[in-house]
Amino acid sequence: MARVLTPRAEDFPRWYQDLIAKAQLADNGPVRGTMVIRPAGYAIWERMQAEMDARIKAAGAENAYFPLFIPESYLRREAQHVEGFSPELAVVTHGGGKQLAEPVVVRPTSETVIGEFMAKWVDSYRDLPLLLNQWANVVRWELRPRVFLRTSEFLWQEGHTAHVDEADARAYARRILHDVYEDFMVGPLAIPVVVGLKTARERFAGATRTYTCEGMMGDGKALQLGTSHELGQNFARAFDISYSSAGGGVEHAWTTSWGTSTRMLGGLIMSHGDDNGLRVPPRLAPIQAYVMVVKAGDGVGEAAAKLRDALRDAGVRVGFDDRVDTPFGRRAVDAELKGYPVRVEVGPRDLAAGNAVLVRRTGGSKTPVPVPDVVAAVLAALEADQQALYDEALALRESRTVGVETLAEAIEAAATGWARVPWDAVGAAGEAEANGKAVTVRCLVRADGSVPDSEDEPDLVAILARSY
């Protein structure tokens, strides 16, 4: 059989594009930099949304929705913010056949418009904390687009909160970082992440601190999977988000923002995909078990349908394929490409022996299983393979991360993976030098792996890598 995908080791970027196309995850949109997310890809995004949304709500935030169009003047009220986003803005100057009195920006993020309404809704310290989240699309004009990783329009969630003081805001930004983002990424997404503090150079425009979750992709590069920001009182002052304190004075709130996006789909592909296609972690997979009729035969279709129903009754998300008019080999390749964690193949020969064949996407094993034992075998396989994908990704990261002592060594190591180097050996000047060689400081961590409060803390470790 001719190969379906370009091998990863031969051309990783081409493999990535091949997989997206052949697994029917997405297509390029009609405007450069846009994408069409196909049903197979969107089903995974819906599962990501569900998992993330449950965690966001558990952290106390409520969902809302804010406008796509933002007055240009709003962005100009926070100087660092507008400066940071100006190169990426899409600006509307005409509407209804007429020139607008004031241009409007298609939202690149919503700190400004949400800040405007927080100022209206917050009056007293009793109104705080105000914890909001929205699921939306945003537009950042992208010069070098790549599906899921960098597109001019993408889907995401963005959280925005206001608090009575800096300590409360910091605690909440970190709660999102760990209890929502890190928990989701190492759990359902099965991607081990390094959680750390961004340097001032890499900080979100207008923030006082940016925290990040960084994952290593299959080619050794880093991908920023989610960020959480402390905004200090910058936006509160710009939009007059103020409140009457318990002591009777008037004070500005302290705000945060945080977000993850469809970039996580790119991370899923590049972390877990192999030369046969996608591998979706079982906890995340829209279809966990794919029951397939190999070919027609006495009682085969009925037996397959009963297994489908039994799996569904056991809480497994099930797909069913009885298209015996399509060659089984083609259907099996398609299932491999789409990364269904487990296939249950039911054919006349195996059924005559009282078995179905259990095929595991991770590891590729094919095992005859007595029909009464199929449900238990599938449940065990799903649990084991969720852990196996995480362990495999962690082993890759550990094998391609090296500890070094100098900036030059770190830049050299970043050609094939990640470098851990004392931050004191890099500093702002060294960071600029590394950037000139397409290497960035992904984040700073303490020696014990915990997240620092400031890049000025002693004995910090910098993670340097090439990135997407």
C-alpha cells in the first residue's frame, strides 16, 4: 500500500499538513490566513471546550459574550496594549456603504471592551471578584499562517476578571494556570507541560506578569498552549474600573486575563500524531471506540450493533461502521488517520470463533477477544493508552531537554530540543541575542520547577527553544 502521509522524520511540516488534510480536520479558508474546521476537527474542539468549560466554571467564572467590533479609541486607552497589537489589527472603516465616524477594530482580544463594561458593573467591593469568560473568535492578521497554529481568525476562550487587590488577582491568575490549563493539558490532552513565568520581552501587551504552559512537539520545538496574565491596575485605570472599598474610599480594581485557543488542536497533532495519522487521547476523543463490520456474514451486523450498544451503555463514546460496500482496508486506514483510540473489528471468521478483534491505535496491537469480554477489554485499553500517550510525550521531552551553563550552549541545544540554563547566564541582552537566532526564552522556572513571581528572583532557570 502506498504511504498516505509524508514520514515525520523526512519532513515534519509537510507531515503536519498532510495529516490535517487526510484526516479531514481542516482546510484553508478563502481569505489567506483563515481556516475551515471540518466536522472531524470541530468534534475534537467541542470536546476540548467541554473539558475546559467545566474547569473554568469550577473556578467560579461565568460565561458571557461581548461584541466582535471594538471602537478603535478603546485600544488606544492602554498604550502598551495598542502598541503590542497594532501590527495584527484588522480595522473596519466602512459600514452600510458609508465611511464610519470612528473606525472599529475586529477584536484581537477583549480586555478593552470588557474593561468598559466592568467599569459599569462594578460599584462596590461587594461586586468583586467579577469573574467572566467568553468563547469566541478573534482576528489577528497573520503574515505566516499555518492551520491551527497561526491563523488570522481563530477560536478560543478568553477569561477576564476584576479583584479587590493584587494578591487576590495573582491567586486567581495562578488558579486558572494550574487548576484549569495545566490540569486539562496533562489530563485529557495528555501533553506534559512546563509551567512558568514569561520574561518581560515575552509578556502579553499591557500585562504586569504573564504565566504560560509550554509543550514540546514531536520535532523538539515548543508550543505555547495557554497563558494567564496579571494586568495589575493598567486596564482598571484606563477604563476606570473602580470600587468603593470597605473602608469607604474609592480604589481601582486589579484585573487578569487568560486564554487558550484552537492552537491546542495543532499541539495535539504534533505531540501525539505518528506516521499513520492522528492519535487522539482516549479521554478527549469524540469517538473512543470504533466498531467496524469487516464484511457481511450471518449475524455479523447484528453482533456488531450489540457490541456498539453495550459499549455505549458502559459510557464509551462509540462510532459505528457497517459500510461493507467500501473495501475494509480503506476504512481501516481512514480510522487510523483519524486516530480513534480503539477499533472493534467484527468479521465472519472471528465471530465464528466467538471473538471480535480489538485494535489499539497506540501501540498498534491486534488482539482477538471473546465477545462477552469486549467491553471490559475496551475500557482497560482506553485507560492504559491515555497514560501511554502521556508517558511517550514526557519521555520525548526528557530525552530532548539538556541542562547547560552558557547562552551559546543553550542556543546550540535549541537546534534539536530544549535547553535549561541559568537565567543569570542569559539576561535581557542574551535573550535579544537568542531571538536573533530564532531561539526564544519560553519561560522561567525556579530550580524546583515551581513558578516564580518575578524574573528578578535568584537562581531561576530559563527554558530556551525554537518555537511555533
